[in-house]
Amino acid sequence: MAVVTDPRRLELPLPGGHDGATVRLHPLLCAEMKAPPGYWERPPGPAAEVRELLLKRRSGWITLPIPAFLVEHPTAGAILIDTGLHGSVAHDPSASLGKLGGRLLAPRMTADQAVPVQIAARGVMPEDVAIVVMTHLHFDHASGISQFPEPTFVVARQEWDSASESGLTHGYFPRQFDHAFQWRTIDFERDQTVDSFATFARTVDLLGDGSIRLAFTPGHSAGHCSVLLRLAGREVLLTGDAAYAQKNIDNRSVPLVCPDEHLYLRSLDEIRRFTEQTPGALVICGHDPWAWPQLKSVYE
Ligand SMILES: [Zn+2]
């Protein structure tokens, strides 16, 4: 294994939950990147990746949001969903992404978009964060991890194992997550606490009070998770990269890069059925340039 950190199994529930709790949600725009139009929905025909990434004019590329989320629980404290890009990326992308990664990925970010700065502006200090849920460990979600040495980090066992053995060609920089932090994993194939919820076959109830559930939605990556939140007024589904955009759900479409199409579509079908059965739910997709500008700064 390429990493030295050895995470422990997550004991559920994590402390701080209470019956009937509801959470507040702050979507955070952490950075932006450019991607070709076919990035969201793979165009038909051979060698689509080459055609889109190498042959499409950059002037026609679309600006993609890189989000993270602050969740405020009334008794469990502050919880992050993903960490966005590290603050250093604003002035030196190579420190977190490597020289080649910094140049190829070319993220656009300002210093005040770093998650610690954004949550501080909402009255939450990095040391107040109790839990960080990682939907997966791709660089655009994991780059900011080292800014939070204190919290409990939660990730699917399948994601940790896969990411630990992968590199940039698969979207991972193990040095972003290989820290001796409080890493805890959920094995969605084996753990006793895994149960079905709504339309999702494999979920866990993080605090035991139903306010935050992780739903196993692999396919985009080996151990990808989406997140279900109970707000006072409505339910929220953060799809993560199990659906880059609403149009992936509506069209049942596969993105340009999709490591396991079969698993991706199975997860996407669970998401689709959830949106059909829960029409009042707010669904926020992983990298949706069309929906992001419409989001509110806080949901309660
Ligand atoms: Zn992503």
C-alpha cells in the first residue's frame, strides 16, 4: 500500500445526535475549473476523452464549480462534507497538486475561498469542526484535508483502499489524505450498521438521529458516498460526484470519465428514484455550473 496511515473502522453512531434533530446547510464555492462541454455527458463515438480534452477549443470550455458544504448540527457541532482545495492553491497550485497537476488542472481560486476562511466568516473556526465526511478522495475534494487536523474523518473503506493504491491518473494525490488524523472507515459491503433507507440500498445513520446519512453510491469512484440531510423544512440530497449535474439525473447520462459505468448507473438510478419519490427535496449535484448560481448561501 502506498500510504502509511491505517484508518480504523467507524463505530456508529458518532456522539452528539438527538432525536428529531435538524441541521443547517451552507454550500461553499471553494474554487472553479474549466472543463469541455462533454465532461458532464459523454458524447457518442470513439475516443470521446481524446476528442473532448485534447481537441476541443479551450475557449468553449465551461466553468465548473468545486464545492464543499458546512453542516451545522445543534448538538453534534460543525460537520464538513468534503474540504475543497487547500488555501495554498490560491497562490501556488503546485504545493497541493504537484507541478504537473497544477498546470494541467489550472484551478481558479482566491484565498478567501479556502474552507477555513469561509467557515470562519460564518462563525465556525476550523477547530470547531467535529466531523468531516468525505464523499470520496479525488483531489478536488481532498486537497483541503490537511487544514483540519482535529476532526474525525469518515470515508468508505472501499474508497480509502482504492485511493491509497492510485495516483493522479485516477484523480488522487495520496499525500493529500495520508495524514495521521482520526480516519474512520465504513465498509458498506460488510458493516452491521449498514441498512437501506428510502431508495438507497446501503446507508448509515452517522449520528443515530437520522439528521445525516451517508448513502453508498459507487461508480464515479470505488467507494463514493452521497449525503442525505434532514433540515427543518425539507430533505436535502448532496449527490457528490455520483451526479455531476441535474441533467445527468434527468437524462440518466454518463460523464466523460466514468471508471465503472455499471455501478455508476446503479447509483444514479437510486438517486433518480429518490428525486421521484421525494419531490420536495433539494438536490445539489457535485459540479453543476447551471444550478450553482441559484443556490442560497444557507438552508435551514
Ligand atoms: Zn469532484
